[in-house]
Amino acid sequence: MHTLGFWLVVGILAVVEAAVVVTALRMRVRSTAARSVVGGRPAEISWTLLPALLLAVLVLVSSQAR
């Protein structure tokens, strides 16, 4: 039961993370807006992908611990 729940949560998180990545990539940045960290495409993609990479590492470490 715990394994099923774990993989269910991993699947849900993967779908949510994919939706966030797609949203960040489709975001339009106005050229007239003042340059800042918020709204910068590289920053948005970086802090969107970082949690996904951390989750992938956690999944690998926890699956090897068994």
C-alpha cells in the first residue's frame, strides 16, 4: 500500500511540475517592463526545474535504499 501511494504522489507531482514548466515557457515577457528577477525567463525556468530535479534525486535515493 505504501508503494502504491508513493508512486501515486510521484505521478501527481510530475503532472503538476510539467504544468508549471509549460506555463513558464509560454509566459510572455513584455519588452517595456522593467527588467527584474520576476518575469525573467531564465529565472522562471530555473526555479521551476530545480524542485523537479530535487524530486528526481529523492526518488532515486529512496528507491535505492530499499
